[in-house]
Amino acid sequence: MRIERISSADDERLGDYRDLTDVALRRVSEPAGGLYIAESAKVIARALDAGHRPRSVLVQEKWLPDLEAVAHAHPETPIFVVEPEVAERLTGYAVHRGALASMHRPELPPIEEVLAGAHLVVVLEDIVDHTNVGAIFRAAAGLGADAVLISPRCADPLYRRSVRVSMGTVFQVPWTRLPEWQVARGILHASSFQLAALALADDAVALDVFRAQGHERVALMLGAEGDGLSRAALAAADTVVTIPMAGGVDSLNVAAASAVALWELRRR
């Protein structure tokens, strides 16, 4: 291992890990710098398995043995070893999971490549909560979605919290960004996708009824918590679908709703 022990949170070599709790700062600085942060040895290992390259690793001494995969695959990568209090001062929170890695951000694939061979894709419109984005990716991976497409203003799936909540599944589910709806609708229709907007509407079709219609390719559209899908998204949809509810509840959290809908629409 290329181990470098560092005693000060002000050390310039640790710049990638500074102020990780500042969401507004990281939302701009990480994509612009071509980087993202992976947290925990398990998530780092999944990123490596997906072919992603580490720029450096930050770790506490007791977690050093868990990073053998990094050292074996990328012996040139510096591994910065720090005390817990240095890590907390640097990042802005207690790093209980032991290890962080600054990873080179892979180039997003073309939409056509992501859609090739796909039958069920999830479309996220302007979902800005990173926890929800991560949870939806985990549901997509676990329930058989082939890909995830995100709107221009959707939260970054490679933001630290999204990656952590997804348990690293953001590395295994193909994803890319869509253009605005006036263009995106044509792209999806050209690939024969039925656009199904999950929303509340008087003319909405129950999810199980929609499933019984037997569409070969479905793009499940999900909107932001609270606001839901935009008017442009609803206008682009072929069908509005809803999850039948009881107990006076009209809807679920978007991540929970994604799991229910993907379970119903999974290929059998």
C-alpha cells in the first residue's frame, strides 16, 4: 500500500474530503472536478468492481486492512491514514464507516446505449433529496429495473449520501441524464417505451390494471417529493398510473412508491 499518515486536517492532500456536509458546495465542486466520494469499504469495493478509478483514499488506522482490494488493484493510489478526530474536523461529521475514497467520475453513457435491450426503466424528474435518489436506485437494482434516467435538475446519484443509501447499487444500474421533456419524450418513444407517470389524477389507471395491459417496454416516471411530476412531464406521459391506497392515505414517499411500482411491473 502507498500509505501516507497525516496528522492535520489542514493538509492540502486532503482537499477532496473537506466539508463533505456542505451539500451546495459539493453539488457544484464534485461534478466540476470530475470526482465523487464513496463511503465505506463495501461501497468502495463495489465502485472498483464497476471499473471506477480511485484518486485517493482516506481511512482510519483500524480500517486499513479492509482496503486490500484498493491496494491490490491500484497500488499507485495514496491511502491517507488519519485519526478519527482529524477525519471529523475535515469532513464535518464522524466517519463511523471508517473509509472514504475520492473516485474519478465516469463519463455518462449516451441515452440510446442505456436504453438498448431495456424493458423497464425508471425516470426521475427533479428529485432533489439525495436519500430518495439512493433508495430508488436500490429498489431499481433489487426489483429488476434495467436502467435509471434522471432529469437535468435531479440530484446527483454519485453524491456521497445517494451512494451510501443505495448501498453502492448506483454503480450497477446503468444510468444517464435526459434532456428536457420536449426532447426526452421523442427519444423514449423512438425506443418504443410506454411513458407511465406515477401521479394522482382523476383519469389515472390503477397500477395493477396498467400491468395487465402487457406493455413490452415501460418508462416509469417519478416526481419530486411534495410537488410530484411537472406539467411538462404529465403532458409527455402516455398514461397516468396510481397505486391504490387505503386508510385515507393518498400517496407514499417517492422511494417507497418506486419499490411498490417496480415490484408490480417486474418481468415475470
